[in-house]
Amino acid sequence: MIKYEIKLIKMFKGFEKVKDIQYVYTPVFSSLCGVKLDSNNKVHYLLSGKVLVHMKVVHC
């Protein structure tokens, strides 16, 4: 898993479950539905995913 540090601007759903998300996780390979995010630039993303223990983002 790849761990990305994020700055949460707005959460549309699920705020009552997780109030402070600081990291998102995604599989390493695209064949495992992993997502590649540009962490060097200040890019805004709209992410969706699952929160079990950590926030997990997949592309499938």
C-alpha cells in the first residue's frame, strides 16, 4: 500500500465516522486498482473510498 498525506478541504459524507483524515492508502499497482496521486504539486482531487480502519482509495 502507498500512503499519501492529505489536507482535507471538504468531506461530503461520513464525517460522523471519521472526523480527521490525515492519510489515504491505495494499492501500489494499477492492476490492484491503485491510484497514483501527484504529491509534489498542490493539486486538488475529489477522492472517494472506504473507511474501515484507514481511508482506502481504489480506482475499480
